[in-house]
Amino acid sequence: MEPFDHQKENERKGSSRKWIIAGLIGAVMGALLIVLIIFPLIGEKADKSPLDKNPLKQSNVSAAEGKETNPVTEAVEKSMKAVVSVINFQGGDMWEGTEPQRAGSGSGVIYKIEDGSAYIATNHHVIKDASQIEINLNNDKRLPAKLLGSDPLLDLAVLQVDSEKIDHVINIGKSGDLVPGQTAIAIGNPLGFLQGTVTTGVISAPDRTIPVDVNQDGMVDWHSEVIQTDASINPGNSGGALININGELIGINSSKIAMDGVEGIGFAIPIDTALPVLQDLEKFGEVKRPYMGIIPINLADIPSQYYQNELQLPVEVTEGVIVRKTEPAAPAGQAGIKQNDVIIKLDNQEISNVVDLRKYLYTEKDIGDTVKIIYYRNGEKESAEMTLTEEESIVQE
């Protein structure tokens, strides 16, 4: 057996240590190389990730401009300059040397520019009894406005101004496709001096029906179909714009429920309903509606003791419209309708009250159409046909 050579063993161990050290150095260098190559790629992907936590990117803030943008601000920017203040002046007498005094204010929406004129939609109640009307633009310029026409039934009015100083018209949307929960943005002039106020909410109900008393006699004259929203609509917002997230006009702000304990219940006239009315007001100064020529009363509004006695109605007839007065030259008079006749149907549509009668005439019929009247007279069911003419008054059908 050979003797153990300590010198050779030390040389062998020294050689092994050199290889181990070299391997460790190589591993470290390889790891550093991987870090230097891969980490920049990971960082590049992170910049593109939708989960980026950078608040500047998340809120779309321009470092140069210092402005935050989001869908609501973009919608408001598109439409804000088309919303104006409407100022109602009343009184004034040239002979007495008095000037018209500011009686109130509301809002309006520039919806059209044509042939040197701009057309502004607002509410009838905003300009009611005005002897002079002015609009205040978004840039605080004031212009005199001419009232082309108004409709108390739908609470709409159209104003005309010179378009020379007007640059913005609102984009018209559609109200027929609205669903609950969609974003709703109201723009107007609350309290008469907070011009350009923006409030946001949602569409609470796209097709709510509310009663309307046009002549303030305590009787319902009409059931208006409106958009309900929880976007704040305060006094002065009337006539302003209700817009969607695209900045399109979907309604004309009209009213709110103002009661203790009630918040966030406002109403707007759907733009699909408003446009035909605005066109009539532009062209004719009034809304052209079919006309029967009677003064109608709800049968339910008279004491039931008269149903079988004076009117001789069958026991089962408890709803309808009783004719209080008719004009001989009007369509109903020409068809032979007389006082105390009780109308229960127009064509095949049952008529339970005055609102039903008006709604059928105004939404289903045109001037010149023929309508079949089913009615009771002296206990007998009878029928007649009439040809509708142009309406002369909203309180006479």
C-alpha cells in the first residue's frame, strides 16, 4: 500500500475549492444577468396593466393642464354651454313711466340654430305672464328673447334669440330607450343665481305618470308622462337640461316633489315627447291638437244618486265622461252629441274619465281623423261619428 501523500491531497483539495468558487461566481453573474434582462420587461408589462395603481393615470389627470376628466365631466363639457338662464320680467307701463321688474328666473336649453336664429326650450311656468324675457348665456352675455309659443299642458315653451353670439347647440338624444339606473346629469340655474350648476344621479324611472292641474282649479286635466330622477332639481333648474353620460339631451327638467322627508324625486319631460311639441310651438305658436268641442266632466265627480235618476244609466255604468256643454258648430255638436250624454268609448278605447279622453285624442288621433263615439242618452246606448278639427282650448275638448 502506497504511503499517504499529504502534498498531493492538498493540491487536489485546492483545485476543488477553485472550481467551487468559480461555479459560485458564475451562478451569481448569471442571476444578475437574468435580473437585468427580465425585470425591465416585467416593469414594461406592469405599466400596461389595467391594475395600475398610479392615481394620475387612474383619474386621467393631465399633468400639463392639472384637470381631472371622467365620463361625467366630459358629458358636462359637451353640453354646458348650451344651457342658459331664462329671466322673466313682468309689469312695466310706458304711460306710467315704469319699467318691467324681474319676477323670476329658470333655465333653458339651446337645441337648434337655423337661419340666424337660435331656439331655446324651457318650461311654460318659467315664462308665464312675462312682459319681457332675457336669456343669460354661459359666458354671462345677456340677450333679449322672443316668446314663440308655450303649452301649459306639457309645460313647454320655445324662445327665439339672435344666434350671432351663440356658438353651442346641445346634442339631442333619445328618451325612449332609457332604463332605471342609467346615469342622469341635470344642468341648470338653481335659485336664480347659481348658473351652470351640475348635479348627478340616475334614472329612477323612465316612464312615470304624474297628474297635472293646468288651470289650478283643483281638477286633474292631464297625466303627464315624465322621467323620474334623483339628480337634484331645485327651483330655478326648471327648463334646464337632463343629459345622459354621452352629453345628449334626454329631458327638459320640469319639477320636483317638495315635501318634508322627501328627497331625490325630480321629474323631466322626455325629449321624445318634447320635440314634436317644440316644433309646433316654433311653427304655429301653439300645439295643434284635435278638438271635439265639449266641456267634459268626470262621471265619478257627480253624486251617484244622479246616475239612475237624471241620467238613467244602467247600474253597471259607473265610469265615463258626462257632457256638461257642447258647441253646436263643433265636431261633437255636428255629430249630435248633447248635454248630459255620457261618453264611455272613443272608437274601441274605453273612456273612464276626462284624462282618458284627452290622452286618446292627443296621442292617438290627428286633426281631420274620424272618431266613433259610444255614449248613453236616457238609458240607451248610442253611437255617432265625428270628424276632428283643430283644438281651440285645452279646457274644452
